Amino acid sequence: MALSFFKGMRRRVIFLIVVAAVVLFPVAILLGMKMVWKMNSERTVNVAYVDKTDASEERLAHNAFFWVLNNQRIKKPNGEFYQKGMDYWGLFAEANNKYRFADFDALSVAQQDSLAEQLDMLMLADTYGIYDLNAGPEMQRLIYGGLSEGDMALFRQMKRQGKTIVAEFNILQAPTPRNIRYQFQQEAGIEWSGWTGKYFDSLDPEKGQLPGWVFEAYQRNNQKQWEYKDAGIILVHENGQLLVLEDNEELLEPIPQIKTFGYGMEQLGLPRVQEFPYWFDIMTFDNSINHAVSAYQLELTEKGRTKLNGLGIPDRFPAVIMHGAEDYAFYYFCGDFSSKPVSMSTKKFKGIECFSSLLKGRQGQFGEDQFFYRFYLPLMSQLLKESVQ
């Protein structure tokens, strides 16, 4: 009887020890990562981050960039950590549905020159802007947005002073005026083809993934009803043209792949291949000035290749363009890199990217995908490091 009791007690003790180990081990790992983060040295990088679109309280579109700043213990010149809701240029929400604009156009030439001298990096993240939706769906009125003369003036000063400039998908699209687009393309040595695209894991209208304008544009261009249901890629031109590439019809692999070359792998720490299921733009560049760090690859059937050739669209085009010389540093991200989901609650855990495979596809607070950890984090970390060298 007593022996049976002690055996049962022993099993319960072993069980409790195992449960405690399972529960406490992850906690110990997280505490260790936080301690390592606190022990890492701090750095000062003076960054002007531009967002003319997201003035929401959460500012989720800022998470990726400001997560990197905080995780790398990068501080402002005043010694404080960057805050995603305050430390940027562009659109700010005020009370009573009003907005405030912190804009380079409000600066004098002398102030722009002084700002460029103080800055280490200019990050042109999002210029899509904000619209008055009360004007009706056919007559949306732009309140604020697009690249401006002030942005271009600071761009030129940063370039002249040999600083780092990073620009991202959509800054050349409407509402950026065409004359400003032309100026930027001439200064940067890049050109937008007019085409943008995105992968959708279902083209079925019943699934509700596609925006309504896609169906309207398709019917307007083809005079027939929508007929797609599987995964695929939507390509749309600024003139209203629309092309649908469906898995197993035009596509051998539905998700665009980013393929990185030697410099990007060796110097920037990027993976050789990375899926990219988000918005991208199809760019070209002056190869006497710039080069491609990475490129998108669309895996096409013969039918798909015929469709793209008919519209002059390549199956391989830049994903990251760079100018990396002694005169200045310029990078253009040909995709919506910064708007990826990442929880700010993980920013103070050093090495959290090592567990990114555990976070992939999860719902809720830590529902990150691997693009942020495997591609954006090493890329932006290196660019921030280079900006002060």
C-alpha cells in the first residue's frame, strides 16, 4: 500500500517537474533575450521617416521600421528611443477629424540644407496620402499626399552631402505629380513602368480578398464577367489595363520569388530566395548608376509568358535597387516592404528572429511572417549601420 502510494507520488512529482520545465524554459529564453538586448550598446542615427498616409492611433504601417530602430537600440540625437507615433514627417491626426502636416515644404532653403546636414538617413516610406471620401467614390478629393517639391529639395541636399536615402514602393504613383515623378526618376536613375502587382491566394470573388476596382477594371477591359477562382497575381497599369495570371494556367508557381545576388547575400545578409506575396512595382534602372541587389522572378507557363510578352512585361525585374558609391547611398525597395505585420511587443528581445519559423502563419499578437525577419530586418539593419559609417 505504502509502496504504491510512493510510486504514485513519484510519478506526480516527475509530471510536475516536466510541466514546470516546459512552461519555464520559454520564459527563461525570453528573459535571456531581453537581458542581452539591454546589454547591447546604443547607437545614434538621425533619421527622417516620411509617411503621408497613416495617421491612425496604432500606426501599424510604422511597426516594421520602428521595430528595427528599437531592436537595434538606435536612438535620436537627444538620447531618446524613437517612438513610432511621434518621430516622423508627414500626416498627423488632430482632434475633431482634423489633420496636421509636418512637411519639408514648410522649411526654408536654409532650413532644408541644415536638416540634410544633420540627418544620416532619409526614409521615404509612404506618400499615398489621405482623401476626402465624402466627395463620393468617383470624385475623391486629395487632402494630402504625394512626393512634393520640398521632398525633392531635401533629396537633392542629402544626395549632395553624401547621405543615405531609402525610398519605397508607391512614392512614384498617384498622387505624386508627374513632374515630380520625372525629377525623382532623373535624380535617382530609376523609372517606374506604370505596372504594379500583387499575389492573392484566392481570386474567387466569394472569398472577398480582391478589391472591388479589380472586377470593374477587368469587365471594362474585357467586356465579360470575372472567371477566376484559384490563387494568382493581379497586374494593373496606371492607365487602367489589368492582367490576371492564375495558378496552373499562366503560373507554375503562384507566389513571386525574390532572388538575391552575391552582394545582397554577402554584404546585406539577405536570403538567396524569399517569397513575396505583397504589392510590388515593376521598375527599371540606369545600370551606369545603379544595380539590382535582388530581383523578382515570376514562374510562368508558356501561356503566361505569351501574355506578359504581349504587354512588354518582363518575368524578372528588380526587387531592391541600389547606388552604393562614395558620393551617396541610395536604395529603392520595389515592393511594400515596410507594411508587414510585426508586433512591437517583441522589439526588446535580442535574437527573436531566430524563432521566426515558430511565428510564421500564427494568428494574433505574434502573427508575423518570415519576410520581415529573413529579409527586411537584415536589410534595414545594415542600411542603418552603413548610414553612420
